[in-house]
Amino acid sequence: QVQLVESGGGLVQAGGSLRLSCAASGRTFSSYSVGWFRQAPGKEREFVAVIRWWSGDSDDGTDYADPVKGRFTISRDNAKNTVVLQMNSLKPEDTAIYYCGASLYGTTTRRADFGSWGQGTQVTVSS
């Protein structure tokens, strides 16, 4: 089991950047895929990005939702038990609470396949 804690949210103007961190406790962190999801008011929690526990020669182990491709970058440091979501060129529609979750499934982006959710961190983008 892993426990996750998100940080790094805040208020930023459109076009700005934020760096979210997901800190994990647990010795088996490197065995988990870690995903970022977000939930805007009145909407369901939706997939943003995932970094899998494995990667290959032609696959860097990441996947992104279409609205954030080219703007967001997910990375992980297993030695520090941390996953980072770098968010650039932010838009007002990126405003949401951002959560990280862990999954033992290798390729999923389904919310139901993730657990150990953190408490979330608020991201607000002003126009």
C-alpha cells in the first residue's frame, strides 16, 4: 500500500505555470503507476495524466488526456517517491482540484483502477 499527498496548487493567471507534486510513502512505490486526475465543481473526476511503473524503448510510460497534451508533463523520481505534474500555458478551464492516485494496473487511465487518493490540491486559473 502507498499513501499519497498532493501539493503545489495555487492561483495563477492564464498562460502561467504551476508544478504539482505527489509525495508517496511506502516501500513499493516504484511498482505503481501514478495518475493525476482533476475534478471541477459540478463535474466528475477526470483523467489528466499517468506515468506507468514501466517504460520501454519506444514508450516513455506516460499518457495524457487530449486537453492537456503539449502543455502538461508528468515525471517521477522513484528514489524520492515523488511524481511531478508540470503544468504550462494554463487555461481557465484547467481550474479544478487535482488528485493523484496509484494503480497496480500497467496501462489503465480509468479512475476506478486507481486508489490511495490524496486529499487534493486546488488549482485556480484566472482569465
